[in-house]
Amino acid sequence: MPARRQIGRRGFLRGFLNGAAAIAGSPHLVPASALRAEGPTAPSDTITVACIGTGWQGGNNVKSMLEEPGVRLLAVCDIDARHLESAKSAVDQKYENRDCKTYHDFEEVLARADIDAVVLSVPDHWHGIVSVRAAEAGKDIYGEKPIAHNFAEAKAICEAVDRHGRVWQTGSWQRSVSQFRHACELVRNGRIGKVHRVEVGLPGGLTDFDGLGHLDAPAPPPPHLDFDRWLGPAPEAPYSPARVHKTWRWNLDYGGGMLMDWVGHHVDTAHWGLGLDDTGPLEVEGHGEFTSTNRVWNAPAKFRVTATYAGGLTMVISGGYDDIRRGAKWIGEEGWIWVDRSGIEAQPRNVLGSRILPEEIHLERSSGHHHNFIECVRTRRQTLTPAHVALRSATPGYLGLISILTGRRIRWDPVKQEILGDPVAERWLQRPMRSPWHV
Amino acid sequence: MSKILISLLCAFAAEAGRPASLEPLLEKIAAYEYGQSREPLVEFDAYVRGSLARGEKLDGLEMRLIQFLKARTTLAAKDFACRELSLIGTAASAPALAAMLPRAETSEMARYALERIPGPEAAEALRKALPGASGRTRVGIVNSLGERRDARAVPLLRPLVISRDAAVAEAAAAALGKIGGKAAAAALDAALVRTSDPQRTRVAAAYIRCADGMAAGGDRAGALRIYARLGIPGEPPMIRVAALRGLARTAGKGAIGPLSREIESSNRLVQTAAIRFLAGIPGPEATAALVEAVPRLPAEGRVIALSALVTRGDAAGRQLLVDALNSGAPAVRLAALEGLGKLGDESSVLVLAGAAATREGAEQAAARESLYALGGAGIDPAIVKAIGSTKGKVRIELIRAAGERGIAAATDALLAGARDPDREIRRESVRALRETAGVSSAKSLLDLMLAAEGASERREMGRTLAAVLKKSGNPPIGLVVAAYQSAQAIPLRAALLEVIGQTGSGDALPVLRSGLQADHREISRTAILALSDWPTPAPMSDLLPVARSDPDPANQVLALRGYLKLVALPSGRTAAETARLLSEAMALAKQPGEKKAVLALLPGFPCQESLQVARASLGDATVAGEARMAVDRISRALSIKKESR
């Protein structure tokens, strides 16, 4: 492998960015005069990355970035000291040094001029703030799904990414898995005829991932967790183990239940198969079942959302009920195709063997979701799941949740992306943030 | 319970048409503390939801909640009330909420409601509270005014943009950016010269946001002035980037000149953004500007520019891609190879085939992918023609491409290739025929198989023949069966039997079944394997006796494994019926491998019967671990089923 030229990608930025953190000691600086020279070796530089949020999926993202060729993970950031330590340990082990810096505050990470991109694996209620700040700071972003806690913050992310010319990849990694792409290509190319219905089966319930759900009474926060910072823009509330790591999903101040946790996967797949990346439903109606057995968890444990699209297409998103199988199932005039992580099925079966011809619709192939992101950071191409697509994928979930919580049928203008004729429902598109936070 | 609360409850009960059932509920909520059961809150939410769904007026309920705020209810109860009011509150709630703003313990929850409640009263409450507020409360109110896009707040926010309190100053800048309009823009413009970084950068960012709003509202000239002011060198790079983006969106073709200049910026963030924004402007002028700029860019910039040209889909970029194939920079060459897959035409066929034949690694892979992906009616004929006129590795790449693209018209050329003296050409041709040949070529393929040299080539040919036969809904295997019955050499007979099995044709089953009885081991084994790979569970009853009593122990194991594969296929059986079949299989399993296979299947059919089968293996030390896992998984599945019922 040819030696990589130690080009000053960072060198471009040094001396130009105001307020940048010191980057002394960076091994990648070269004089500006050398920056435009085309050397004999590959001009593609190492992409430097920081991971903000390193618990659970954040830890998985750290590992993925460590495996990614041409990427150097320079820093990790978390407000849980244990998560932080674990992440740093993984990085140090991989690189066999202790160079990886640790941070408590994401602002300090974003201020580093020597970091090209960030991977954000923070709870949903933080997505908007960190993502917008990252875009403003000139970082390309891999952001976990759903894109944001609510519609307004998702829209703010899209605007910030667009305004600052950033590359964004959503963690909707199913688009990088061949069976999902195959299923979507078959549907897009009419192998089952015109699709009139799509069934999206999501998990239901309020999973007690680590068995801490019963610890829902107020308690002093542990010393390794900065709980006030963890709350961030969410309203004041007492700490309890059931409120935080993983199971924050079941409190609507931080997440959106299973509906919003999975909308960025199977609804995203459903949209991809139907070519709906730039549009949305016309009407959404949802119902949910709530329990009060847990003192912190208030998301619906079961839900069914019906979204109607132009042309008479109906999407049913169901969680916690047995009648719709997990995954995405498109039902057309000439058959159906179902896909999930466990497999792909179709009726008639021979649809699956159908070849997509060169002149038909070919969906982008990916050799890995993180890899796709890094490639696009280099080429500035649009990723498989850019921000505006993630917003569209999440919208049936946002509107479905509003309908569940208000009991009202929501009419939606997919062009203006506005609720029609319902000022009460409109209020639910955003949520006020605790001071000093704003997006 | 406080007197106020009692009177409120009475008033509520007196309201016409209201049921009295809410009183106990509201009493509980009044005393709610975090950590208590959420049941009353859930009930109340359900009540509100039902009312909203029915489109009922909620004035009375709003009044109740307002009184909650004034009464001696817990802070948690007040917080709950504020959240409810944020959704159903009206101007009537503003005074009570305003009264809560100055107090630290209630300010946030009050603001939560005021930010959402529409109408001038809520906005005025926030504005009135601002001068007297301090610290986080003050910042919060500023944020809420920004979120409400309250234009009347601009005079209040204007002095705050240059406040010495950094948090207030930042919030004020952001709020003005959201509010937008001429007054906000003027305030930000004035602040630009009176602030220094980091606040100045925030002011500039907000100013850009104002400009974006102005552009969207039709004031293009006003927006362009701001973009021009902030897009110049000397401004922070991300501000310049935002300004260039605004310029590109607002000025359209008018932005081509400035963006073309910025493409040569020494600042990478600005340079790459300029390329991207230029690529977003439609029309040949923007393409020409990109094409013209590419040769002057460093390698990194050229990669981005080439990718941008490809994204535009403008054929004017094609020659640049071809030229870039010989760049000294690998990333540029790679970008060019990838790009040709989208922008290429017939002339690209030999270029890409040549690259696929001579390059390595990522470039070779990109050349192949692009060759397979080339679009246009002339591509397939060009590939077919080139197969006949090329040699060596280039020809092999073209043969591969014919297969990947499924070019039916290449079948004759590939059949010729399957007889070529070069072994690699023969192999690739045979593989490609799987995708290109139709059932009408079955005889030719059978002849090739019968004439194949060596087991390996015969096997490849057999796979091709089977694949082609399967393309018919009812594979016509008569020719193959006749050949099988008349063949003398055992290896050839076995290979033909394998093909018959691979077709999955209903006519194949009797042939395979008779193969089970064959004297020769190779034939019977081939029959077992073919039945094991059957697409439906139909041959289960053929394999079970073999698993039970075939004189050859190896055949017994193969048959049992095949049986298990078929049991796992979709069927109309109940879980209990499948569990019984697996129990039968477990009784025949002599080796740990087969027992583990049964245990791995059991959880897929959770029922008491499968649990019993798994439990029975707990005492077998060779598979105890797997048995325990199966018992756990089945038990969990059964308990989930019970819960959901």
C-alpha cells in the first residue's frame, strides 16, 4: 500500500478558523504551500473522527469506526464516565497507544479543528442540539436514528446540514444490507405490480434491557453520571436507573417508544421500496395502549398507526400486536414481498430470482453503512440515508405519535411539511427546551 | 386537601354536563410526586385525549388546570398541569403562567407552556418577564421568544446581543436569527461590528439565517447583500460556507462566477462546499464551470468535482472521467472508474473492460461494477460485439459482464466460449450462461456437459444446465433424465442426477427416489443430497427410512441431516407436529452434531412438546449446553406468547 501523504487537511483549517482549539502536536499539519501539490501517492487523507455518546450503540459505532480503513478516531465524548472509559480503552487497544482524548462536553470536541467528522450516539432528546452544533462547526455527521426527538428538531438538523454543506448519514443501516436493497429493487421495478398496502411490523412493549426497570423511584444519581447534563434540554426530573441508559426510550421526554426507535429502520425500508424518500403521507391516524406500571415509562407499549399516501397507498405500522410480522411487507396487485433482518420472502416465490436489468432502477449498493459515510465524506456525495430522507422516514412516526397522544386524525401537507387545520396537533411538532438549550 | 381545591372540585362538578368522576383523579394528581404511581396521570391523559378526539371544548378543563397552578399542589403536579396546558391552553392560561416565570422552581415549567400556547398573550407574558429575569431564566425566555418567532421581541433582544453575559448574548443572537425580518437583520448587522469572537461568529450565523428567511420570503436583494457581506475571505470558513450556499440558492446562475472563484480557495471547507454548491446549480453553464475547474484542482478537489459531475448526470463530464483514468492519484482514478458507470456510453465498454483486466483491488472492482451498471440501449450490443473481437483477460471481463447483465443476446457467443481452448474462458462462459441462456439452449448445454473434460468442468456445466432449466415454471428435464438413464459411467450418471435434483421439478422426484435404491454408492449419495436440498418438505418421508436403516452409516447421517433441513422449511404443520418429527429425528441421531442440529431447530417451534424434547437432552453431556439454551429459548417464547394473550 502506498504511503499516505501527510497532507494538511487540518493545515487548511489552521489559522483560518477563529476560536479553534489548539491543535499543536497534530501529526497531519503541513505548510499551506504543499497543500495543493499532487503527490505520487493517494491524495485521500485519513478522515479524523470523534464519537460523541459511547454507550450501547455508541460503543458499537466506536468499534465500527475503528475497523474502517482510512479513519482515525481521535476522541471520544460521554457524560457517563464509565462509558467514556470503556470507549477510550477500546480505541487505545486498537491503536496500541493512549492518544485518544476523552471529553465530557461535546462542545470541546466540536471546537477541534483537526476533527473532520463526528459520530453521534446520544439519546434522542439530544440529537437536535448536538447535530446542529456539529454542522455549524463544519463537521460531517453520522447521526443515529431517529434523526431527532421531534419533527421541528429534525427539520432544524436538515436545515443546518444543508446550510453548511455537510455530509450526513443516518444510522438506518438496513439500506446497506443486500437483502433489503434487493427487496426494494424488486418492488421499485414493479415485480409485484402496483403496491396498494405496506405493512410495517415493529417490536412492541417497553423492553427492560438490563433488568433495571423496577428501579423507577427517585434516587441520587451515581457519581459517574452527570445527570443534569444528561437531562439537557428535557424538563427537570429526578434521576432513577429506569430513566436513563437504554430505557430512556420509553419516556416521551427523551424518546418516542418503540415506534420512534424503529421507524428509522423498517419505515425507512418501506419508503425506500416505494420511492417515497422525498414525500410523505397525506393523513395519519394512530392508536396506542399505555400502561402505568412503571413510574417513569410513559410511551405507548402497543401501537398501530395507519398512514395514507397519494394514490391510495396505505401504510400500517404496528407494534405489540401479532397480526403484522416484524419487518416490511409490500403488497401489490401481483403478489407481495416481505423482508426483515432474518430473511426475505415473496409470493410468487420466483420473484426473488428476478434479475434487475441495467435499464431498470438500481438502488445504490453499499459495502457498509459506516463505510458509505466515510466514502461520502471524501467525495462529498450524498449518502445512502441523508438527513432529508431520514426526516421523511421518521415523519409517519412523528405524526403517528401525535395522533396517538391527541386521539386525532392528522392531515399532512407533504410538500410544505405542515399539519393542516389542527393548531392543537401542531403544538406537538416541537417541544420546548430547558434553559439554556436551543436548536 | 386545600380549601381552594375543594371549591374547585365543586365548581367543576357543577359545570353543566361534566361527570363527577374526575374529582378523585384530580385530587390524586394534586398530591402527585415523582416516584409515585403514574396511574392518575395516565387516566387524565386518556380523558384529555378522548376530549380532543371528540373535538370538545376544553375551557373548563383549562380553568381547572390554571387553578392547579395557583393552589397548593405539589411541584410535580404543577409541572404536569403546565404540560397539559402547553397542549390545550389558550390566552386564558397566560396570566397564571406568567406569575410562575420569576420563580426559579416554576419558571421552566411555565415557560414550557407559554412557548407552545399560541396567541399574543403568551408572547406578551414572556416579553414582560424578560427585563426582570436573570440567569438561566432569562436565557430561557429569550430562547422561547425566538422559538415563537416573536417579532415584537426584537427591540428587547437587540441590546442583549452585545450583553456581557455570554449565554444571554448567544441566545439573543440565535433568537433574532429565527425571528428574521428587517428589524432583526438590522440588529444583527449592528452587532457584527460591536462584537468579537466567539460571539461575532454566532451573530454572523444568525444574520445568515435571517438572510435565508428573507430569500424565502421574496426579498432576494436583501438576502444577497447579506450573503455578499459574509461570504468574503476573512470571515470564518463556516460562515462563508453558509453564505455561499445562500448565494447559490438565491442567485442561481448568478452564483456561478463567485463559486468558481471559491473552488480555488485554499481553505478546504470553503473549496469543497463551493464545488458542492456549484454542482447543485442546474444548467450547462454550471457544468462548464465545473469541467473548466477540474484540471486546476488538487487531487482531493478533483475527486469531489468528478463526483459532483457524475451526480449531475451531464455527459459533458464524460471525457474528464476518461482523462482522469490515467491520473497519478489513485483516488482520482477510482472516482473516474466509478463515475463512468453512470456517465459512460458504448465507447466506455472497452475502456472499462480494459481497466477491469489490468487493474487491481478497488480500481478493478470499480471498473467491473461500472461495466455491469452502464446504462443505455447500445451497451449490451457493444459488449456482445466486443466478446467476439477481443482476447485474453479483456474478453474474460466482457464475458463476466454479459453474465452480470443477463444479456440474452450473448448466449451464442458464450456457447462458443464454452468450447474455447482456454480453460478460463470456458469457465467464465459457462458461468455467464446461467444468466443469459434460456430453456431453448438446454440441448446445447446438455451436449456441453456430456462432452466436458473432468469432474470440475462437468459440475460447472451441470449447475448451468440446472439453472437454465429452472427458468421454466415446469423445468423440462426429459432430456436430462434420458441422458441419465442411458449413461454408463457412474460419475457422469451422478452428475446428471445432481442436475435433475437441482431443477426442483416435480418430475425429478421419482428419478431421485429410484436413485436412493441404486446399487452404486455415489448414485445413492447423490440422490440423498439432492432430496436434502429440495425446495419443499415433500421428500421428508423418503429420507427418514434411509436415516433409520440404510446399510451405509454415512448415508444414514447424510439422510438425517437432509431430513432436518426439510423439517425446517415452511409447512402447514403446527409447532407440536413439527416437534414430534424432531423428536423422531433425535431418536435417530447418533452423533452430537446431529443432536445439536435438532436442538437448534426446536426453538423455532415453541410448544410444550418441543420443550420436552429439549429437556430430555439435558442429561446428555455431549449436548447439555445446547439443550439448556434450547430450553431457555423455548421457555421464553412460551412465556411471551402467554403474556401477549
